[in-house]
Amino acid sequence: MHDLVVVGAGPYGLSIAAHAAAAGLDLRILGRPMASWRDHMPGGMFLKSEPWASNLSDAAREHTLAAYCAEREERAEHGHPLPIETFTDYGMWFARRLPVPVEEQNVVSVTPHGDGFRVETDTGEVMLCRTLALAIGVMPFVHLPQALRDLPPELASHSSGHRDLAAFKGQEVTVVGAGQAALETAALLLEHGALPTVVARAGAINWNTVPQPLRRNPLARLRAPHSGLGTGWSSWAYSRVPWAVRRLPETTRVKIATTALGPAGAWWLRERVEGAVPVRLGHRIRRAVRIEDGVRLELATPGEGRSLIETEHVIAATGFVPDLRRLDLLDPALRDGLTAVLGTRAPQLDAGFESSRPGLFFAGLLAAPTFGPSMRFVYGASFTAGRLVKAVRQRLARLASVPGGATAGVSVPGVPRPAAQQGDAGKSGKAGEAAADEPGGTVEVAGQEQARSSAG
């Protein structure tokens, strides 16, 4: 029986695997490396975050994006947007340096098995594990506006469904949304010879400012500190102390997760959109009807008015919404038994990313309603990996302390014998959780000494 199975091989899954391997755990990592980046992002895109804030995480802090770029003599500098292809190749480079192989198998079933889990893949392989970490990225949580859901995919699609936007050359395409995905999709469509129009509910397009220099005077740093998610104290808190976000009331956390760092375009994208792509602001799709040459959109306009657009295709760049119900790989009874964060369909997690089902951990977007907006970005992988693996080791130590249990006597590398074996069986759960939430050790993992910058 394995100590840990990691499901998903994107930035979070790879980082968790790196920390788990360094801790000496017996693990498997399953999934297509960097699948979302390789398969669901158009060529020509750029990374919105600054290069220094885009590292995957390993325990030794050796396999950084800067190290990868230096090895290949590629540019990775503050204020210089990085091509998605470079970041994707970096992720593949990171995966090859893991001490355990990434196995390109899709998990189709996870069911409880004693104190652990039974995992089955699409190859028919079955494995048992004591703990399981789901780092499945955003693709299961694609969000389409209700009005578009009955249209066939040749007429309406999500922005994540396109690898090559050149296929729309010469076509009129309506892009729905006001964030980076919508604006960059529109720019790329235009540059590939399409005729894009942006439709957004927002009353204005927000643009990130040009990042401030890394070296600034002390007063400027005090007023607006750099962080992995941007400049300013709120961004600093979200990126450096996610453990503190978790301590806020649930309603506050949910509001932060859904509204903080909202839709905005990168500073380097602005000149490619403004004056080049028609934008209809304050418009909301009421109905979408298939017509002979495409789609007719009925839009609600400011002042309760209406307008119509006829277009050949609609691309919804409307993001992703975490929803446990979409996790078909989980046994229905297991999935339905998970406690959710109030007002959401995301799992309630403890200080170590463990769900209400002991041994089942979640990372990435599903953790945002618990730990805040950093979980939506690559920057959150470092905090997640270090803390989650620590919690896995603690879980294994507790299992090893159960007299006569299937895992009794199991040695967990780097973890002292559990308190229950030392005459202190009363220590458990919440006490350990409170200790884990202390700043010491946590901020060290999340905020490893990197250069300061605006992440956009």
C-alpha cells in the first residue's frame, strides 16, 4: 500500500510530488504532465504573472523557473512577459527531475478502502494508498453562461477549449468576458485574421499597471509592498499568509475567494486590444439562438435596454467554478459525504488541506474558498506542497499508532513516533491543527526568499 497517490500532474501536483519524494514517502503521481497548459491554451499566449512568482516548488528550492531559463539561456526577467510555451516546457523539465516518474494514467475511480483508498486508472490498474491528494487543476470546473449551454460546441465553446485560434480566420467571433482570458483571446483572434467582438457585463475594462521596479525606496515599499500576486497589502496578505485567510469567517473567505484579484487585463496586452477590438460593456447575454449562419445573441444593455448580435461563434472566457459534484472519479457516497465551505460546493479543508474525509486532500482551485485567491495561481503551489505533505506525514503517523491496524508500526520518514505511543494519546486533531497554523514554518514555505515583484 502506497503512502500517497497524487492525482494530477500540473504545477500543484508536481510540487506536491516533489515535496513528498523529498520526505521519503512511497508515492505515485498520476496524470498528464502540464495537461492544461499543453492542451488547453492557445499558442502565442503569455504568462500573466511575473517569472519570479511562477515557480513550481521542490523542497531544496533548486528547480526554479530562473534555473530552467538560465540553463537554456532564455530571458526570464521582471517586467518581461514570459511565453506560455516557455512555462510549459519548464513544467515538463521539472517533472523529469522528480525522483519518481509521472505516470500518464487517468484516474477513473476512487473509493474508500479501510483507512485509505482504492484507486483505479483507465488502464485497469488498481492501487491502494493510505492518503490521496487531488490536484486536478481547473478543467473539470469550466463555467459556461446558462444562455450558451444548449448550443452545440461548433457554435459556442469555452476559451480553454482552443489550442489554435487560427481556425477562426475570417470568422466573426464574440468573446464573452472582461478578464485576461477574454482579452488575450480577442487579441489573438484578431492577429489570426478573425473579427472578434468582446461582450462583458462589466462597466469598464480593468488593466493592470506596469509593474513597479524591484528596487524601490523604503517608503514606496511600505505603502505598496510587492508580492507574488501583485502590489499592495491585500495582495501581500493573500500571497504570503494564506493560513491567516483560512482563519477568517467562512462568509468573508468566500467573498475574498470570489472577488479579490478580479478580472483585469495585463499591462502588456492593452495596446493590442484598445482601439483594435470592438468592446460592448455593460451587456449581459439573455438568450442565444442558433441561426443559419451561426448564433443570434440577445443582450441586456444598461438601462434595461436590449440589443442583438449575430455572430458565427461564441467563445466564453468566463472562468472556472469549483464544484465537488463534477468530480466523477470520486465514489458518489464519498463525494456526497464531504463537508463543503458554507455557500459553495468546494470542500471544507483543515490547516493541512485535508478534507472532512481523513486522508483525502485537495489542492488548487478547490482550496481557494479556504485559503484564498493564491490557490488560483501557480504562486500558491509552494505554500500548498509544503503544508500538505507535512499533514500527510502526520496522518501516516496517526495511522501507524493504531494498535492492530493495517498500518500499525509503519515508519514515517522524518516524523517522530506519535504521541499515542509515548503515553500522550490525548493529543490530536484540533491541537495539532492550531499548531500548524502558527506563522513559523508556514510563511517560510509560502514566502521563500524570492525577488519582489507585481504579479499582475
